Amino acid sequence: MKDNKIFSLVLEPNPLLHKKSELVMDINSEIKEFSKNLVATMEHYKGLGLAAVQVGVLKKIIAVNISNIGRDGDEPLNLEEGPRVLINPEIIEKSSDKKIYAEGCLSFGNIFPEVERFNKIKVRYLDLDGKENLLEVSDNIMSACLQHEIDHTNGIVFLDRLSRIKKDFMMKKYLKWRKNNVNS
């Protein structure tokens, strides 16, 4: 993976993060190459997930790093570990019960608000060969991660899932971090 390009991250406040991404109509060599670089970028920044929009591309592509090492109380995933690319991911089923996770986001620096997510989801997506797949996860941080990244493809950031007061607080905290850590 050393030959892969590492993309720059799109940081809040950037209006691109709030735009809906387009469906991928053709999984061609350009999409495959971009996806490899998206995975390399996610790994470079030590992210659990990354959406194409976070590197400036408005396409419904996400990368996630499947890990069976969860947090206390998480169920093991029993999935093949490692990076996975999901093209046009869509949540097709969700449980009524929810769970709260402290989430981070590579586009939001060093803030980790608690976000309520559906506990169990089923995601339909295309792999890089254009084959339709289903991924079902529950009781694990990967469920929250997938919802977080799919939200990105729909122009929703995790702060949009918070109350106005919590959102304002987290945004102030983020902007303070950004002022001290990012050359604007």
C-alpha cells in the first residue's frame, strides 16, 4: 500500500461535508484506484471509517476497517478483519433499540460526542467487483461506524445527531482545537 496516494482531509466548516453524495454508476478502474487510496488514507489517519466526501469526492463510497476488537459490552463481529470498501451503501433494516457510543470523526479533529445509533443494522452495498452484498452488525462499534459513514454520504455529520445545546458545545470545542492545530 506504499504506492497509494494519501488524500488531504476535508475539515469542518466545509460546505462539502453537508452535501449529499452521488451514486456510483460504474465501478471502473478509476473508482477502484480511488477506493484503494481511500483505504490508505483511512489507515494513514488511523480512522475506523472514512467516506469519499471527507476527501473531497461526492460519491457514495465508504471505507471501514472491520475489527473484532470491540469495546466493553460489544459482541464480536465474527467477520473477516481488515479494510473493506462499500459502494452505494444503504441501510435497509434497523432495530428499534439504540445504543450510545462516543464517536470521533477525522473531519472534526479531537472531539468525541456521545451519539445515539441504531443497535442493529443491515446494510446493502456493492463491492469493488460490482457484486451486491449484505452486512448485518449489532452490539458493536462497527454498527455505529457504518451509520456514521453512511450519514456522510447523505450530507449528515455526527453533530447533526445531537441536541442544539450539545452540538453548539461540541462545535466550540472543535473550533478551539482547529484554531490550535490546523494551519488555516
